[in-house]
Amino acid sequence: MGRTYIYLLDTFRELGISFEELADKFEKDRSGLEELIRSLVEKDLERIKNIELYSSYFNPESLTAVIEYMVESDIGRVSVKVIHADSPARGLQEYYKAEDRNKVKYY
């Protein structure tokens, strides 16, 4: 089944989004997903200057997804990941293995 998390500054925070909702938002309303990211990380990063989609990985068989954004803010440029998996650590492991197999899409 899994859960969706945002990963920022070595911290995981759970979001109430299913795999299907995340995939749907990513496919149909990327700007809405970026605004969700902005609202969730703005407190930690102060003023956000820019959010860029960096990479994405979806595996419907394992119900794992990782969407990575590069966020430029007053404190610098940081990576923010949205992860859906049984556990966020396993989701990241699958993502990095998929990178090695060229299964991650870069933008």
C-alpha cells in the first residue's frame, strides 16, 4: 500500500496522498504539485525563489514513486523529494538503483 512523504533536509514528513493521487497530480497538474511543495517547505527554506522539476521515477508494480525538485531559496539550492513507498528509505533505495539502470527520467 505505502505512504507518501516529502523529504527535505534529512527529514521525512508524511503527506496524505496515495500513489494514484500522486501520479495523477504529476501527470495532470504539475503546477499544483509544485505549489503543494512550496507550501510545505517554505517555512524551512524561508523565501522560495524558484522550484524546478529535476527527476521522476514511477514503478506501478511496487507502487513506488520519487519526484525530485531543486528548490532555490534564501538559504541556497536544495533537493526536495516526494516519495511514495512502503517505507521512505526503501523508496530512496529503489530510486537510486533505478538511476543505475537508467530508469529515472531527468528534466
